[in-house]
Amino acid sequence: MCIACRSRYPQHTLIRLKQEGNDVIAYNGYGRSFYLCDICIKNEKKVKGLTKRFKLDEERFVKLLMELSQQVGSCDTSHSNEGVNQ
Ligand SMILES: [Zn+2]
């Protein structure tokens, strides 16, 4: 479940993160994790809300999300044409 919109999505389409101290990083296999969907990470308002909630540096958090979203997209080529005009 995405923590920003509380919608349920297949797990492989979600981005998995974890909070570590005062920071949020990519999930690295241990600790408490949470998920964000690729719709919310592209939603400026949702991202802003999350940066406030976790007291993060917005620019860095956005960069992390973009990197992770590219990784998610690259493992799922079967749906790569959805919503993409190429
Ligand atoms: Zn979401």
C-alpha cells in the first residue's frame, strides 16, 4: 500500500523506501520500510507533503524518487507502453 494515497497496487510497481534516523533512503533489506506508488512520486503536492512529514530536503528526496522510479520501470518492460508516448 502506498503511504501517500493509501491505494493498493501490485508490490513490484511500488517504490520501497525506509526511514533511517532523520533521513529516508532506498530500502536496503532490513528495518522498517514503506511504499510509494509511481503516481504519488510524480505528484508535486504529495512529494511536498512527504518531505514535510519526514522533514527531508526536498530536492534530494525528489532525486532519490526519480532514480528509484527508473529502476522500477526498467524491470517491467511488459507495461512500458502504458502512458508513454514514444
Ligand atoms: Zn500513491
